[in-house]
Amino acid sequence: METNGTGEWFSIVEALAKLDISRRTLYHKMNKGELQSKKEGKFRYVWIDDTVDLGNDTYTDTNETQTNNKLFDELKGQVAYFKSKVEQLETDIRQMHTQHNATIYKIIDQNQMLLETAKIEQKKPFWKFWE
């Protein structure tokens, strides 16, 4: 790989900071051949010299932007749908909770009445029948 002698190799993270671009833009420039890169072991390095534009230009793809807008609108619609479903389920749970409490209170009242009637009657246990 032929490089100009007035630059140096930077790691990906260092190159991102020096060029002030996104990782996607950096790899896009490497794939287009605007930036030279090399791989040593598991690390990749980028050659940055005086000929590299240090401006803040970023790669923009209008098709992708339109796709992202459509995706954003679709996701927004899904969020609104699920929000309405959650609100409906919360309403249903509140109603079921109220019904459940009413049922429990009825059972408690019935048990209390049974206990009171049992105290009034004071029946003998069956084993005391022969006494």
C-alpha cells in the first residue's frame, strides 16, 4: 500500500476522533478508497495525512433517509397502537380488581354470618352425644 510520508497510521477510534466523523462514514470512505487502511492482527488502522479532508462532511443517502422516515412513521404508529392496548388492559385490570374485591368481601361476610350462627346454636360435638 503506497502512502505519502507526511502522515501516520491511526486506530479506528483515534481516526474517528481526529476526523470527527461517524464510524459508518469512516468505513464508507475506506470502502470507496478515499482513506487507506490496513489490518494488523485483529486491529485496523487508517492512514491520515495532509491530503485527507478533516472537514465535517458526512455520508448521506437520501434513499436511506426516506426509508428511515417511513420506518419512523411506522414505529410511531405501532407505539400509539400498543399504548392504546396497554390503556385498555389497565382499565380491564382495574375492573377485574374491583369485582375480585367485591367477591372476597361477600365471602368474608358469609363466613362471618356462619360463625355467628354456629355460636348461637352451640351444638354439641358428635362425640359428646352419649354424655
